[in-house]
Amino acid sequence: MDTLLPVLQNILTPQGGWSLAFLVRIVLSVLLLYALVVMIARAFGARTFASFTSFDFLINVAAGSLVASSIMGRNLAEGALALLCLAAVQWLVSSLSARSRRFHDVVDNPPVVLIEHGRYQERAMRRARISQQSLDQKLRSQGVGDVGEVRFAILESGGNVSVMTGEGEERPGTFPRRAG
């Protein structure tokens, strides 16, 4: 117990100790960065902080880390500038991706067909690292009780599984260019 109390006190005390200046700095940092994030989202579009692709996910993680380190760090301007640069890079990459199929294929994961006409595509599932149990759970969550009902189940680049049911042998017009 003699060791526990000082360790706990050390964990719960900021580096320079508790002070009014410390609390004001944290509150102002949070408010300013919150306003900056809102302005960035409005200026660069909702996709800036939405998880669509693996690249977008990485940008979101980096942005969260920058915001946290800016709030807790000494210099808010450095973190704000880094966050603006990160948002600009994300905007540039998403703009180029929307204009160029080749660029899109470099920065984005391709969709993968996991079920085709009621049959699991086991090789594609292994490459995508999706178990049959996980895929069955996705089917059930979309109201599908039998894999035989599924025309196509596609792992999208953002990680969601799209499920198409019904009759027909033809592939849909939105079928992935590079299926797994």
C-alpha cells in the first residue's frame, strides 16, 4: 500500500502539477482544435473524417493522434498546421482517386467477391482473412438465413460486406473491377 499510493498520485498528476493555467490551456486547446476539426470537415468535405477506405482510416488515426498530442503538448500551432496538412493530403488523394482509376487502385483495396451464386469463394476468403463464421454473421445481420439465397457477397474496400440476393446469373453493373 505504501508503494501504490505514490504511484497512483504520480499517474493522476500532470507533469507540472495541477494549476489553473494547466486547466485553461487544456480547455482552450480542446475548444480551438474542435473548431479547427469542424472547419476542416466543412471545407474539405465529410469524407475527410469518415472511414471509407484503408487510406481514409489511416488518415483518421493520424488525425486523432495529432489532435491528442496537440491538446496535451506545448504548441497548439504545430499540431493545427500538421492537421491542416493531413486534411489537404487526404483531399488531394481522394480527388485524384475519384479522377483516375489507376491512382484509385494504388491507394485503395479492391472489392473481393466472397460468395458467388450461393458458393463460398474459399480462396478469396483466405486472402481477405475472413472466416466462414464471420461471413455467416454478416449474412444473418442482413436477413439472409441460407447462403444459397446469395447471388453475390462482396467485401467492399471500406470493410463492409454487400450482399445481393435473388435470381439471375448475370453480374450486376456495379460488379467489382478486380474481384478476389
